[in-house]
Amino acid sequence: MAQNLSLVLMLALAGVFGWGVPLLRLFDTFQPLTTALAIIVAAVFVRLNRGMPTLEWKSVDIQERKRLTSAIVDVAQEYAWIVAIDGVLLATLVILTTVGKPSVTAWPDWAQRLCSAALGGGIGLSIARMMYVVWRDLDIVKLQKRLIDISGVREALVVEQKAASEKVANIRSAAIRRGGVTEPKPWGE
């Protein structure tokens, strides 16, 4: 589903850029685009540096732990794809800047439109993948919350069971015996 949405957004922006955004006009946006892409890549590197969360892993259910760690690895791979996509976009922007406006004006119209569409599609793909990864990160945070809550409940249950066992042991050690039961007598006798 997310791949289809990424593809739709990428193709839609590619179509809009190829049809309505001339490549020569894009030259004016290369500097802010380069800055925005560099910020995205820097944010991805910061996120990749976080790694696995610090939990008391022994208290977490094995299946849930495997689900969490595999989700974290999957989202890290998604981040790697974002770095690759943005790297290609940055390289394309640098190459086009190096080529310069005067050389690009000599290109045929279809080549300029195709290049503009490719840039728009790359930007759309980058945005779509970032939205997907943010959604996946939120999903992982919810999973971590559930695991932490379950672990906390489990630990509280162990503490309560231990306290109850100690109270029962204390009662037994008191050697309380059952007393005799006398029949009730009516009042006034």
C-alpha cells in the first residue's frame, strides 16, 4: 500500500513538473532544494545513529522482542533508501548546476521536460518515503510503549505475588489454630 502511494505521488509530481515547471525556472530553486535535501539526509543520519532502544530485554516477551527488533531494522533500511534517493537528487542538482543555464537552453524541449519531470518525481519519491518512514517510526514507538507497559505490569504482578506469598507465610508461621465454636445463647439467660 505504502509503495503504491509512493509511486502515485512520485508519478503525479513528475507529471506536474514535466508539464508545468520548465527546467530553466528550476535553476532558481536549486540552492534551496539542495539545502532541504541536505537537511533531510542529516536528519536521517541522526535517526540512524539512534539504533536499538535501551530496554530490559529479558523482561520482554520473545515474540514481541523479535517483532520490535525486526521493525527497527526494516525502518533503518528504509532510511538507507531515503539517503540513496536524496543522494541521487543532490548529485543531479550539482551536475545541472555545473552544466549551467546557458547549456541547458540548447537542449531540446523534450529533454528539458524529461529532466524537470525526473527532478519532480525524485522530490515526490523523497517526500513519500519520508512520510512513510515517519509513520513507521510512530508505529515502532507505539510498539515500544506497549512492550514497556506490559513489562511494567508483569513486574508489578511479580512484586504483588511475592508480597502475597510473604503474607501467607507470615500467617502460617504465626501458628494460629482454629478455636472451638460455641453455640449462641439467647439474651437474658
